[in-house]
Amino acid sequence: MVYKFVFFSDEVDNFYREIKIDADATFFQLHEAILDSVEFSKDQITSFFLCTDQWEKEQEITLFEMDSGSEYDNYVMESTVLRDFVTEEKQRMIYVFDNISDRAFFMELKEIILGSNLSEAVCSLKKGIPPKQIVDIDSFVPSDASILSDDDFYGSDGYNDDDLSEGFGDMDFEDSSY
């Protein structure tokens, strides 16, 4: 059985990829196929999230073992088989390729092809130019933004450092028991 996934980015118009992969492949193999299809380096921490129909994140499948306090079990890409979690057409996932900036591809299982097998994943359709893998921090700051002085930040010229401690009562911050 072969899965045909499509994915796109909310950052770039007219960007689209289609990947065919065997249902018995791992999420790691899908991860590699995605990165190859967009020519991203393979040195970033990434994750898959299974999603609801409204793109709400549910189960996470990580690149590495993570100590997670979430309500969901921890699954690792290399040992997690696609068919164990992806079971029906139109099922949605998010592939986070930039964890620092929380940037991702939105994926959907477009088709399940019965009676077929693939030895390795294939990018069967490429359209458009993918977003940059990593964005500069400068791209998050508006070009007309100015650096605020301490007075502007705290809202008045009359700001006093002692104002911060008033809300903490008689707590002794030198005592390491807090």
C-alpha cells in the first residue's frame, strides 16, 4: 500500500509538494523525503503532529526521544511506522521544520493506493519555491521598529526599581530556600 501525501506552506503562495511513500515506511523516511524535496539541510530538530480536521495539534512524533510531560505518549520517527498512525485519506499532519520560529508544512494524506509498494519515497510533484528553512531574526522585527529606552519600556520617566519589589511583601530574595 502506498500513501500519497501533499504538503504546502502558509508562508509561500503556489508552493506545493506531493510525496509517495510506502505505508510500511517510518516517519523518519517521510521526514527525509520531505527535506530532500525542498532541499533543506538535515541538521534541524523537527516534529510531526497528527492533527484534527481543523489543524489542531494532537499526537507528536519527534526526531529524537524527548522527555515529555504531555498527555500523549512519546513516539520517535525512526521507530514509528506510518500505517500505525495514518489510516485514512484526508488525514492531516503538521511537519514542524523550524522549531525555534514554529514554522511548518501542512500535510494531508491525499490518496491511499492499494496493491502497490515502494522501496523508497518519491517526490512525484513539485510546484513553486519552498520557504527558507531558517529565517533571520531580523525578519521578525518590522523595519520601522525603534529600540525602546528603559523609560519608554516601563511607560514613564518616573519609573523606580523599588516599584518592582512592592508586590512581593517581606520576601528575602537572598535566602536560597525560595
